[in-house]
Amino acid sequence: MSKQSDLDFSTILATSAHDMKNSLFMLLQSIEHLDLADNLTPKQHQAFADLHYQTSRINGSLMQLLALYRDEKNQLPIYIEENSVAEMLQEVLDRNRIYLNSHHVKVVVDVDEDLTAYFDQDLITYLIGDIFINALRHTKKNVILRAFIDKEYVNIQVEDDGDGYPEHMLAINQNAESQFNAGKGRSGLGLLFAKKIASEHKTKQLQGHILLENKNESDGSIFTLRLP
């Protein structure tokens, strides 16, 4: 039997996802260039912002699928080094600048400029970026990006004032991977990706993890990435 006929469907899907991701990256760049035109109306700017946002979501989902596939095959490269948390959060904002410029969402960044942590720059930026994109989708008015040291962990949080996480997603705090499914428009793929990537950041005693919670005093949810 030839190697081609031995190719399983997951490999075909991963290869196709990689090609689509490259095309989407070029599309994102084109949208960004088009949005720079000085003859666009506010409505047209918002249309480009929405198009950029949805394209970013698809691009992110494909990246997550590829990362999970590579993790399953033990082929996911992890490059952990000391990075600035503030610069990482700024990169997340910059990638979504078109959307933020056209929508009335207030974003507050609360982080010490000197705070550093050991993490894979690309993977963690994608991880927080995906959570941020979903927060923009579900929030009512405000999103907070926050980072701080808590004992032996660096905590990176994304907080919104939306309707909160459904119960089946909160089950991730009890390691209930079987609970991942769609609910209230929120897919579990991004959280599964976040959990896998967080767990790859570890020391001899500690392992990275994520926490989900809904705010008690008001509407909204808080996502927390904890890195050792």
C-alpha cells in the first residue's frame, strides 16, 4: 500500500487547515490595508472591522486545530523563554485595533510594565488573543486585561461584563474535558486549546492551568491563565 493511501483523515484535515490559515493571513492583511483608505465612511470602516474580526476568529480556530493535532502527534514545538507580559498584551490589542476603533468597547489594561514571565510568545499571544476576541463578542461595554503575580504563579486575566460562562464550561475547573460543547454561542475549542497550552508550561513542582469564573457581584466572566 502506498504512503498516500495510508494518510489518515486527521492528517489531511491538518494539511488543509494549514493551507487555509495561510490564505486567511493574507486576507487579514488585505483587509487592514483597505481599512486605511481615507475615503471610507464610518459605516464602511465598521464593515471592514466586522470582516476583520470574523476572519480573525476563523484564523484562530484553524491555528487551534493545528496545535491540538500536533500536540496529539507529540509534534507541537514549545519555545519557553522570558517575555514581557505587557508587550504580549499590547500585541493582543494591536491585532484587534480595527475592531476596537469601530466599536464602543472600553478596554482597560492593568499590568506592571516590568512584569515578565516564562512562556511561549506565539502560543500564549494566540491563547489570550482568542479569549479576548470572545470577550469582545460577548461583553456589553467593558473588557479588562489584567496581569499580576499571585504566590508562585503569574496570573493573566481577561474579564468582561457579558452574560458569563455557561455551567458546562465552568466544569473545566474540575478537569471535565468531556463537558466541552457549544453553548450560548461559545464553543469549547478555544478553552480546550488554552488548557492544553497552559499545561505545557511547567516546572518540576508546578504546572500551568486555566480557571473560569463568573462574577458574583455583577454580570460577566473572568478567564485566568496561571503560569508558573
